[in-house]
Amino acid sequence: MNGMLERLLEILRAGGTHRVSDLARALDTTPALVEMMLEDLSRAGYVKPVATCTEACASCPLADSCISTQPGKAWTLNPD
């Protein structure tokens, strides 16, 4: 696995939900590249997209670590 993917997984392993724009900033790359990496990791079963603040926050198991003040697609490590 390449270095940037390893760094991305390290960030996700730290817990919580992460927006693509925040991940791109942390990895010093473009949001488009991060989105492609996340989609690849999703297909492989490593990560999954999570609901954002506009979708049923009260029932979300990640509500305590949510980024609800800033809407957008968010990702988290797949617990499976």
C-alpha cells in the first residue's frame, strides 16, 4: 500500500468522522485524490461513508464524534 493510503488509514484509525476536505488538507493533496482513495478503500471494505448532519443525527451511532457543524460527505473506518 502506498504511503499516502497508509497515512489516510492512520488518520481514520484515530477515530471519528472525517470530511474529504479535512483529509485532503491533512494529507497535503487535493480533495479529488482523497475521494478516489476513499472510494477504493470503500470497495475493499476498509471505510464507509456516514450520514451527515442533514440525515437523522439522533439515531446515528457516531453522533458523539460527528462533524455536524460543517456539512458534507463524511467517512469513517469500517468496524467489520
